[in-house]
Amino acid sequence: MNHPIAEIFSQGEEVISGQVADTNAAWLSQNLVDMGFVIGRHTAVGDQLQDLITLLNEISQRADICICTGGLGPTIDDLTAEAVAQAFNCPLQLDPVALAQIEAHFVRRKRTMADTNRKQAFFPQGSTRIDNAWGTAPGFALKHDRCWFVFLPGVPTEMKNMFNAYIKEALVQRFVLQADKLISIKSVGIGESDLQQKLNAVALPDQVQLSFRATSDDVQTKLLFPAETHDADIQMYIDQVLDQMGEAVFAVDEPNQPASDLVSVISELMKASNSTLSVLETVTQGLIAAKCIGYDWLLDSIYKQSIASLMTELAIAPEDDLAEMAIAISYKLQQTQNSDLILIQLYQGDKNQFQDKAQSIVLYNALLTPHGIYQNTIAVGGSIQRKQNQAAIRALDLLRRYLQQCH
């Protein structure tokens, strides 16, 4: 099936100069891809009338749908409507309904409308107004050559609300859409290159796209199947990939399902097993607790900067083997905690190792459970923020692996 081609067009000096991150383009692209469009390009242009005119004419020849954000405000640098009028030879006309809506917006807020706001009620001849119940700037849409253009405000909340309220349904009516099926397999503890090597053993069809995305919390292995692929075939290939990836996998995200993260998966497993948790944090300095905020199963989180003072406080004899020390601490804390599970995190490395990007620290995690002790020992490097975050993720992943094994 040939998918219609979509293009995202962002306008504004603040976008091209980097003063504002263009989150609108990413959000729109994801929504359009989920609907069944192929994204041809993302383009950003500053507040230059001729540049806007040139780009509009180019897009009209190569895209089926273009969504443009920004440039609908009341000031002299808001040039979208004027650029469209000149590019497509459709002069601007006052829309009395739009003007009344803008005036009412100011009345509701007990503010005086500036004369410059009248500019926002002028649209190119032949266009369709898109009402904005969330701000002052209405949008508009029109067809030119092969492309249907949609112009929305650059304010993200307004743009998203207008897209969901009006544009989505219009796209369904205008285009024959069948979305490809994206499967995202999320894992912890194995890098992209190692995953690629493991998955060489899986004979994926040429039409299935395999890609990887590393985030601060996980690695996502993405399988994009053509829309016409049967569900049974998709499941067969997913199973083959999962066999190669093993216990590193914590979630499989499928189309039209909420995205999973490590803590949400852990939470479901904790609820299913009716378990509670207490944590001793060192290098993470409370980040494990922060990641688990709002979950009732986390009963207690203790932060200790000094392992030596902790040993004195618990009356435990220090040991050279931090893995054994973590076990001893878990049993000692079990005597004072009412949790089913005790997660201990220790690390080896001085202050310089922690702060130096070029040096690694070694993590010693121990999880005391009704079924015994589970442990992992891991070296992590990078910036101080990366070390802290990876320490939290790898400790939580030890908990996740235990819970999935018992589930």
C-alpha cells in the first residue's frame, strides 16, 4: 500500500535559532505516522516572507498533506497568512466569525483587544477557518495543487487541542489510511551493538524494518511491519526476537497501546504479587525513590552517603567484598523494615571516579526476597548524571527480573 506523504513545516525565528525546541514537529510526526502517513520532511523557516512563499510552493508539489505551525499571531513577524496569500494568489479576506471569536476571548478575560489582533481574523480566500477555543489565533486550511495545507498556532497546547478536535477526523475523511505496525521491544542491560549481533540470527523479511533507539533508561528495538502483515506472522517474529534478547526485555509495546517504562512494569508486577519494597540508596542519592514516586508499594527509602558510617550504625563489621556486605546489610535492615523485599545499593569508587567521565564506578546491588538473595555487579561510566541514573535503573532492573521470574 502506498502511504500518503506528510510534511511538517515550522515557522519562527525562535525555532530556527534554537531558542525554542520544536516539540510540535515531533508530536505531529508521531501522530501522523500512527495514522498511516509517511513523513517526507521536517522543515523550519524563519520570519522571512519570501522564504515562506518559496517553501509553500515547493511543498505543494511534493506532499499530500502539510501541517504548518506558528506565524498566526498578531505581530509584524507573524507572516503565515500573508505568505499563503501571495504564494497561492488568494488574497486575504476578513472572517467576521473569527473576529467575533477573538473579541470574545478578550472580553472573557476582561482585557482590551489591541487593533493588531484584527490581523488574526484575515484568511486567504477559499480557505476554511479552524476555530481555536484554547487561545486567540484561529487556524485555517486550504488545498493547493496536490497538497492539503493545515495551519495551526505554534503554542503546543493550542496546536494539540485543535489537531485532536478537528484535524484528525478531517484526515481520516480525506485520505485512505492504513498504518504500519510498529512494535517496540524495551530492554535494560544490553547495548545496541550487542543487540544487533544477537538479532543477526533472526531472518526478518526485507520489508520489515529493524532499528534501535537508546534512551537514558532503556534500549528500544523497533520492528516496523507493513500494514498488511498478518498478526500471526508478527507474533512469530516477535517471539524469535525475544528468544535472542532473553531476560533483558522488560516490555513489548504494540500499536494503540500505552507505552511502558521500567517502573510502570515493576509496579504492575508488585501489585500482582502484593509485594512491598524498602530501598537503601547510596550513589543514586534518592533517585530510585524519585522514579517510584506515587507508588504505594515503596514503603521506605534510606539514603546514606557514607558506607562506613552505615556499617557503624548497623553494627556490621566492614568487609572488603562489597557484594557480601550488601547481603549483610539487607538481612540487618530486614529486622527493622516491614517490607517483603529489601533492595540494597552499594558502590565502589572515590569522589574523583564518580565525577570523572573517563572513569567508571562499580555497583553492587542485592535484593533480599522470600526466595533468597538476588544480586548483580555492574560497572557504569560517563557523566555524574549518567552514573546516578544508570545506578538507579540497574538496581530497579534487578527487582524487575526477580518479579518477572516469579510471575
